[in-house]
Amino acid sequence: MIAKRFAPLLFGLILSGLMSLLVSGLSTWRALGLASGFLQLWASAWLMAWGLAFPAVLLMAPLARRLVERLTAEP
């Protein structure tokens, strides 16, 4: 079991992994269609995208939280 203090990192890892998986899959499909070797090409694109997405999520999360706080009001 992972300690609670690592929850934000784990959340960022999972979220960036899922989002980059979806976006890279869609982008690969749009660029190549269901070509031969599609899954291998998608996996390669996904790993590269995830390598960029994870640090980006960690860096942008505080900014996104501040923007949400500014754009929302207490009931």
C-alpha cells in the first residue's frame, strides 16, 4: 500500500497516463488509420507522450487549482 502523502503524485501519474493514452491513440488513429503495426505505434507514441504529460501535470496542477479557486464561489 502506498502512503497517503504520495496521493497527489499517484493521482498525477494515473491521470497523465490515462489522458496521454487516449490522446495518443486518437492522434495515431487519425494520422495512420488502423495500419499494420498500429498497436506498436500507439504504444510508442503513448510512452513518449506520458513522459511529457506526467511532469506537466505535476507542474500545472497548482496553477489549475488556483484558477479553479478564482473561478468558483462559495454557495
